[in-house]
Amino acid sequence: MYNIKEIIEKQRLFFEEGRTKDIDFRIEKLKILRRVIIENEQEIMEALKKDLNKADFESYETEVGLVLEEIKYTIRHLPNWAGRKRVKTPLTHFLSRSYMYSEPYGITLIMSPWNYPFQLTIAPLIGAIAAGNCSIIKPSEYSYHTSAVIDKLISENFDEYHIAVVKGGREVNKTLLEEKFDYIFFTGSVPVGKIVMEAASKHLTPVTLELGGKSPCIVDETANIDLAAKRIVWGKFLNAGQTCVAPDYLMVQSSVKDKLIHKMKEYITEFYGESPCNNVDYPKIINDKHFNRLLSLLKSGNIIFGGECNDKTNQISPTILDTVTWDSAIMQEEIFGPILPVLEFESLGEVISVVNKHPKPLALYLFTNDNEREKNVIKNIFFGGGCINDTIVHLATSYMPFGGVGDSGMGGYHGKASFDTFSHKKSILKKSNLLDIPLRYPPYKEHLKLLKKIMR
């Protein structure tokens, strides 16, 4: 059993020593992290295979490789990010200079999910280390093997008073959330995100919440249907649909619906074979609970492709559902599995209206060759981020922040955004002693007229 209070106290004492504020210290730890991942990448991928039946290619593409790229990018840019930044000073502060300093929050809690258990644990940790924080990591108990590997890699290569891993279930989560942290970074479901935010509010702890929601995929009549089908199938059934930014439902213009579905069927067969549930590289559903939940959602419409399952391996084949409405059970929650419901529309105005009637999604995907329609969707639908003529890949970059809005989350990370998320921006104005303009001091006399001239 973990003595969480003791771990936090050790980390707080170490943080107060100031060593984590040293840029060389941070870079050294990031280099160690990168080296350890490279040395143990096969063990990491084997754990992902056990937990989710991910192929090595998919594990490297979506987890290990992304993390290694992120560390490399962070090391290269960290000295610039962490340096003091001089900013402009208004005329009213004549003979002053203004600066911004980035400083760490202190002790951070990183709570990660099971669907991308390695990447979604280590990616925020990179930001926490880069910003100079100490961290407690709480990986998911569902992804048991990957969590065990993370625990091993961290405990063998980092001091507990700098980075510690705490494993366990709900009771451990509850115990952690009762403690006072300086920052909490949570990735997971909306209901649990609300619990985390409520707990954080008791200590006025700032949070980043990376949640989910029902991310729409929109295909209009001008789209390249063949390419759209290929990229939708890839993005939806990656990790068997257990992706927070997976296309949750498809909205396709009526005139191209049949053609799109026909092409999607072809690509599902090409990618996963005639019998996906017998494909050794096709991912499985994480556990029986989620497997059975998804089976119940299959009843929400007419299965026009797929629908097979293997209850011994917890695999469900890529499935397309038709005759689905907004009142169907599958449209009441995030699917988080390999089932794609299809709705059709006549005009783009319908799409904008109906999507905006529901909680703001984490992602949105639009397939179109019409620039005006593209501008219309981006301008008029609220969502975290997304792609035009592709799916998923907008989060696989260190050059843009990734995050949600509204019910899909708050805050962002990746690249500099990770450093900024885990840093407090301290603003400092340094005033000269050479001159002290009496304008601001009482008695004010006729000062107002001059003040208006200066400040207009």
C-alpha cells in the first residue's frame, strides 16, 4: 500500500530545494526518459499487445513513436521556452521594463486512461518535467500490463521524490484526490472529469481536463469519396475505435451516402480481412464491461456491415449501423468502440444546427473540396480541434496544442503548449528610480485632463 501523504511530502521538500528549476536538470531527466523508452520499447509494445492486442506497428505509430518525437522536440526548444521573456511596456509606465517568467507549479498529479495507456501517461509527464515540476503518475488499472511497465521504468530510473507512480483502482484515485496538489492533469471520461474538477476545487487546484464526447465526421457531395472512405475507416477503427478523437458518428450528404458506404466496406475488408475477429493484429476491447456495453449498442440500428464478435478475445469487428436517429441509444453516449452509426443530411445548414445542439465535441472531421463549406463549418461549429479531409492526425504534432472545449475538456498540451500548461507565468514590471512622474499621486488637481490624453 502506498503512503501517498509521505510521497507528496518528499516531493514537496525536494521541490523546495530548487533543483527542478535548473534547465540542465530538466533536460537531463528528459534525455533519461527518452533513453529508457528506446531501450525498453519492445517490452512496452508487448505490454500494449497484452492489454489491447495492438500490433507493434500501431503501438509504435500511436504511442511509443509519438512520445519519442515529443521528447526530442521538447529538449530542442526548452531553453528558449524557459527563458525570461521581455514584453512591451505601455507609455503610462514610462521608464519601466516588463518581463514574463515561466515557473513550475510544484507537485503535479497526472491521471491517465487505458486506451492509449503509454502515450497518454508519458506525453503530459514530458510537459511536467520540462516545466520543472515534481509528479505523481496514476495510470489506469484496466491497462494492467502497460501500467506495470511504466511503474518499472519510472521507479528504476527516477527518484520517487521527483517522479512517482501510484497504481490501483477507485480507492487509490479517491485517496489521491483528497490531497492537495499544485496542478492536476486528467485524461478520461466526462463523468470522472467532473469528479476530478470537484475535488480540485476544494483546494483551488488548477486542472487540465482531456475528456471526449461525440466527435462528428461530415462528408459532403464534393468530397473525394474514395479517399474519405479510406481515411474514415482508418481513423474510426484504429485501436478498435477506443480513441477519444475517433469519428463517433458519420453524417453524409444523401447523394453520396451509398457510394461512401460501399467504399468503406471495401476498405474495412482490405485492412482487416474477411474475419477481423480472427485477425491477430486487430485490437480488442479492454475488458468484459466495455465489451458488453458495446454489444448492447449494436441494437441501436440496422447492421449493414460487420457486427461479428468474439467473446473469448473481446473483439468486435468494424461495424456500420444505418437507420440511426438522434434518439437511438448509441447517440446518447460516446461509443468508444468499433461501431460507426450513419446519419444523412441534405444541406450543410442542417449539420451545423444539429451538431451545435449537442455538447461541444473534442474533434470534428470534414471531408469536402468546397472552401466556402470548409470555412462555414470551422466558423460556426464549436469543437476542440480536427481535420479537413482526414481524421485523427491533428493531434500527432508538437506544433499545435491539443485539447477540448466545454464538455470535451479544458486546457491543451503537446509541444510548447505542454510546457505552458505546467508553468505559471509570472509577470514582473521593473521601474526605474531615475524619474518619478507625479501624475498618479494625490491631490489630483487637473491631472484628469492629462491622463485622458495619455490613455486614449
